Amino acid sequence: MLQRVEYSVAVPVPPVLAFRAFCDLDRLLNRGIYSEAVWIQGAPWHEGSRIRYVIMKPVAAVITAVVTTCEPPHAVSVLNHGLGITADQHVSFRATSAGSTAVRMVVEALGTSREISEQEVQRAIEFLAHDALDTIIPACERLARRAGSGP
């Protein structure tokens, strides 16, 4: 069954800085959700490069991902595989007023997991999508504070 999750956040920096914050995989670590987020093949954030995520919460899983498109600082798309599910993830970065950026993620997942129920799959995708974008907010707020502090 196709499952779709959409989520967006607004951050107080231009798209180039929001994109940079999103691309920093370290933001995912040391919070009890991901134990690993590493590049396993290719140059980071280039088409064809691969990432491995080891997730502890909301469900234990290993997800492998391949970057399908990367158009800094406008968009990135990643194809994720784990638990019998394939999830196509698109993230866009759109400038808004006053140097802010709207960051939007759309995830469309297909497949059936033998490990967890369809409802658990949906909740996990929602949780991870929200976490992926929510974790860039503090990073962008720090960047905005630095930019506002002057030379």
C-alpha cells in the first residue's frame, strides 16, 4: 500500500544555509533515535551516493538510502530501503520573505513489512520525517544568530 507523508518547517535563514543544515547528518545522532548515519558509497550528496542509517526508535531498523537527485540549495531526493519498505523522499528549500526558507518534505512509501504492522510503518515514517526537518531548526537558528551578531 502506498503511504504518503508531507511535512514542512520554516527556518530563519536563506535556502543555502537551510540546505547545508539538512545535509549535516551529525544532527541526527546522539539523541537516542539514530545510532548511525554514515556515507557508505560515493561523495556525500551526489547522485548515486549511499547512506546507511541505523535507527533505534521508533522501531529498530537499518535503512539504506541512495541519493537520486541533488540540486543545492533547492532540492534533494533520496530513495530509502528498510523493513521491506521503499520510500521515495523529496526535500525542497524555497526562499520566503525576509531571508527565511520553507523546507518541505514529501515521502511516498511502498511495500509491506514483515517486522511491523502497516500502522507502525506509517507512524515510523511520520516520526522520522518530522525528526529530519525538526532537527534543522536549531541549527538554522544558530546560523541566524551568528549572522545577526555582525563581524
